[in-house]
Amino acid sequence: MASVSFRNVYKYYKSEKEPSVKDFQLEIADGEFLVLVGPSGCGKTTTLRMLSGLEEVSKGDIYIGSRFINYVSPKDRDIAMVFQNYALYPNLSVYENMALGLKLRKVAKHEIELRVKRAARILEITNHLEKKPSQLSGGQKQRVALGRAIVREPAVFLMDEPLSNLDAKLRAQTRAELIKMHGTLKTTTVYVTHDQTEALTMGTRIVVMKDGLIQQVDKPAVVYSNPNNMFVAGFIGSPAMNFIKGAITESSDEFFFENKRMRMRIPESYYPYIRKLNPNNLRSIVLGLRPEHVISERAEVNNFSEWKVNALIEIKELMGADTFLYLKLGEEQVISRIVEASEEYMPEEKLEVALQMDKAHFFDETTGNSICR
Amino acid sequence: MGAIIYQFKKMSWSEIVLLISLMLMAAFLFLPILFIFNHAFKPFSELFNYPPTFIVRQPTFQNFNDLIMKTSAGAVPFTRYVFNSLIVVVCTVFAVIFTSLLAAYVLSKHKFYFKSLVMGVIMLSLMYAPETVGIPRYLIISWLDINNTYFGHILPFVASPVAVFLMKQFIDQIPNDLIEAAKIDGATELRIFVKLVLPLAFPAVATIAIITIQAVWGDTQASTLFMQDETMKTLPYYISTLASAGTGGNTIAGQGIAAAAGLLMFLPNLIIFLLFQKRMMETMVHSGVK
Ligand SMILES: Nc1ncnc2c1ncn2[C@@H]1O[C@H](COP(=O)(O)OP(=O)(O)OP(=O)(O)O)[C@@H](O)[C@H]1O
Ligand SMILES: [Mg+2]
């Protein structure tokens, strides 16, 4: 087991003008389950591959534990990697696939057998040890790939979208198994995904990346409730956070969020942040509000009578327990989430909704950064 | 029989039509093979029948007898040509597979300077027919002073752009992840090559073996151009002299011998094809390459 440390790491590919990873700075504690998340092409895989040694570091230093590993070859880094498309050796049996890494490290035969059998039991693939990978289902293949990593008992697990080739149900199930597995093994894990659900559910901490730059590193709950900027706010959470453009105005010592359509009093807890800002910046502000904070249930709307606004229902989407209403607030489209809807909502219907301003986020429109920091 | 009828019943009309036309085509393509086999066993009188016949009426081994007897009387025995051919084919096949595998693996999975230049040269050399490079080959071989050696037979075939290209295309399909997984597992380059790439590339190896054997087994260029010593020439060259008047053969009397020799030339091709075809299918099915 070990910690991992990235110090100002850059990656320049020859064919690309811009660096694919820029000034990557991160300390990963021992036993952490760190999730790298971000849209396609943001440099997650590149970062992971630099840690694995499959890709050279252009600039900066990487440490595993206290060891400087920039120039250490992949096999000597004490890591194990799980690939998106499993990468099982097709000509070897499941047992041999899992045993190979140990065999090449000259682990004693009985020890290999012990570890493979144990991993197979954890992953419930004991019955398939003699099969070839081509005779397994996708989920089984992925478990063999996990098993191959587990038996090595490495200092760090690296996983690059290991669940993305599985169907939705199997993905949820394997996700739970991975969490459980990390609970027992406590091995430092770096996990790459573009799926924000996986990031929120699995990570002890999340790193949100965009265009090779770290946007935010925090616990999942913090990233969700207190995003650094509009990108993180929009990327994490499903459906995405609502954004409404406007300005912050002051009148008689009170602050209001205001646009053509609405004028909402801002709760006092925000005042210190607002006072810190240059008044010029208050003219172009984006209000961010999660769908669950756009209240549409008539009974509850009245609890927030000062933040009411008229809306028009465009589309209604039933998602099991949740109902999503796509609302039109003048120019802006806003999504509202209702848990266990008790009333009927019809498209084209007029509706009074409440914006829960005490849960609002405010972003500077030009920089996209949160002002509540 | 019942099973066959049952199979037919399951098929739609278009499938039956397709099946029958494919069977007819196969039968048609089988005719030359039938002819080669029968022709070799025809007595002298039947060889020149008009209209020519496919099926032999009075089979005889006379032609094979003549083949062996005639040459034992000559300066070089028939078996010497066979021996030469076998040596050349076996060495060439191994050399071609060895070089093309190594070259293709590096071109496909490794990064190095001038890679695209090397690939370009290989593509360029794909365009030349063997005839056009006869003279340069001759110059190189005499410059290396390997006329009248087995090496002179083998060398021109070893530089096989077709083999490298085919092999590279095939190795390209082996996922990079697989090789990277092996690297992380601690495998050395040699081990990755021998234990991972080689088995996965086996169908390509088989294909290249077939192509090379057929080309080398039937080649007369090396014997004609580079070998002045009669004892170093190969079977196909010898056979080409049998039935042609210009090179001291006998156009009429040579026909029987040529027929027998033709069968001998054809047999290895047939055997190798049947052998490798089965292996190729097997490896394709079991390799599980995604
Ligand atoms: N081998 C390479 N050569 C040149 N550029 C590359 C190479 N690999 C990746 N890139 C570039 O680096 C950037 C980051 O790629 P990377 O694969 O790390 O993205 P990612 O975050 O893993 O995306 P995805 O979610 O699609 O897997 C991309 O712009 C990509 O074009
Ligand atoms: Mg990726």
C-alpha cells in the first residue's frame, strides 16, 4: 500500500499543440479510492497511463510512496491495471490469466494457487478457472480482469473505465462489488470514468478534469454541494444543474438576484461573499440551482412564498420515483425534480414554482467561477 | 440420408439455389485436379488421344519409371532436384516467417524514428513484379558472391514485402491493451513476442507459410538466373526442361514424364493447403481476438 503524489505533471503529445495534461498537482493518501472524472478527451487516461508507466511524463514528478518513479518501468512500479476492454490473454485460461503476473515475479507455486483461488472466490469465478476468456460473458471477463489485479496485491490499483463495457444492471452490481472490495482490501485505487454517477458513488475523493486541467478535488458530497465553477456544477449531478443569467443588485442593504423575469431576495448567508466582490462583476452573474431545489409541488411552494415565480410546463418525464418537469421561465429552461409526485402535472400547464435561494450557487459569468468561496 | 433431407427442408429456395450453384462451381474447379491425377498415370497411347480424356483407362506407373530412369542416366539424378527444392523451401519458409514477424511486430507496436519511411519503402516494393527485379537481384547475388549456393535461392525470397505487410495488418488487430497488460504483469519484450504475439498471429503465419511455399516450390527464376551449376538447380526448373525442345528435352517422349512430374509438383501444394487450412480455421475460432 502506498500514497501517490503528482507534482506539477505535464504531458505533451508530439501531434498535439496544447499539452494534454497541464500542471497536474495531486496528493493521494494511502488507501484512498480516488476517481478521475471529466468529459471525453480531458486527459484522464493520459494521467493514469503516466502513473502506470505506459506513457512518459513530459514534465514534473510522480511519486508512489516515497519513491520517485518517473523512470521506473511499469512492471517495477508495484501497480496493477484494469483495462476498459479487459485485455485478457485470449490464449491462456482464466487461471493462467490471473497467475501470469505472479509467475513472472517468481512467486512460489502454492502461493500463486492460494491467491488465485482466494480472488476467484471473492469474485465468484471459481467455476470458470479452466475456461478461456472467449467462453466468458462480459461481466465475467471484467471480474477476471479485476482478479488479475487483485492477486498481485499491488501498492496501487489503476482502473480505466472498467465498467463501461457492461450493461446498466451489471454495471451497478459490479460498482457495488468494487466498493465492497475496496472496503476489505483498502488498496489505494485510482479510478478513471466519465460517468458522474460512478464518481459520486465510488470515490472517497473526486478529481474533476477539463481540457487537461484539474477543476476541483474534493469529497463527492462537497463537489456536489459546493462546486468550484460552472463546469463542475454542470458536470456533476444528473439532471444537470440549472443555470439562470442575471445580475445581483442592492437596495436598502439587501441583495437581490434580478433579471427580466424575476427579482429574488438573496439570503443573508451570501452577503459576505457578495460584499467581497467588485461591484462591476455583480452585473453579469449566473444563478445555479439543482433540480431538487426548484420546487413545483403546490403544497411546498407556499413555504417559499417570497421566491415564487411563474413557469410553463414543457415536458414531463417520469423516472421511477422521481418526476422531472422541464419548465420554461421566460427565456430560460429549468428542470425541476419532484420526489414521489402526489399531484398531476400536464404539459402546457401554467405553474407557480419556488426557487430555493438558500440553496443557490452564484457564478461569475465571464470566468465561470463560483463567488461563494 | 434422412438427416440430409431434413437439412434441405430447413433451407429456403434461395439457399438451395445458392448451394447447388456453389456445388457446381466446386465440381468445375475440381476438374484440373482430376486431370493432373489421371494424366500422370496414362500410358503413352492415351496421352495423345483425341478428343482428350479425363479419366485414365489403363493406369500405369510407366511415366514415373521414365522420370526416374531418364534422369539417372543424365548428369544429375532426379532426386538431387527434389532434395534441392526441399532444402530451399524449408529454409525460405522459416526465414520469411522469422523476418516478417519481427519486422511486422516492430512496425505495428513500437515507436521509432523513420517508421513511416520504412513503411513507405515496404509499400513501394509491393508494387514490383519479380520479373522487373530479376537483373538487380542478379547483380546483388553475384556481388555477394553467392551464385551456386542455397543462400542464392533463399535470399531473394526472404525480403518479402507481402509477408511483412500481411503480418503487420494482422498484428495491428491485436489490441495494444493486451501488450500493455503483459508489460504491467512483468513480461519482457521477448516473452510478449513469443507467448502473446506469436500465438495470436498464428493464422497470419499459416497464410504466409502457404503463400511462400507455393511461390518458392514453383519458382524457376533462381535456378535459371543465379545457378549455373546443374547440381544446384531445383525441381520446377528441371520439369520445365523436360517437355520443351529448346533445352534438350523431348517434346513428344517427354510428355509422359512431364505429366508424372506435374503431379509431383502439385502434391505438396495440395497437402500443405489441406493441412494448414484446418489449422487456420481452428486458430481463428479459438484465438478470441476481439
Ligand atoms: N497517443 C496519443 N497521441 C497524441 N495525442 C493523444 C494520444 N493519446 C491521447 N491524446 C490526446 O490527449 C488528450 C487526452 O486524451 P485522453 O485519452 O487522456 O482522454 P480521456 O480523458 O481519457 O478521454 P475518454 O473519456 O474519451 O477516454 C486528447 O485530446 C487526445 O487527443
Ligand atoms: Mg480514456
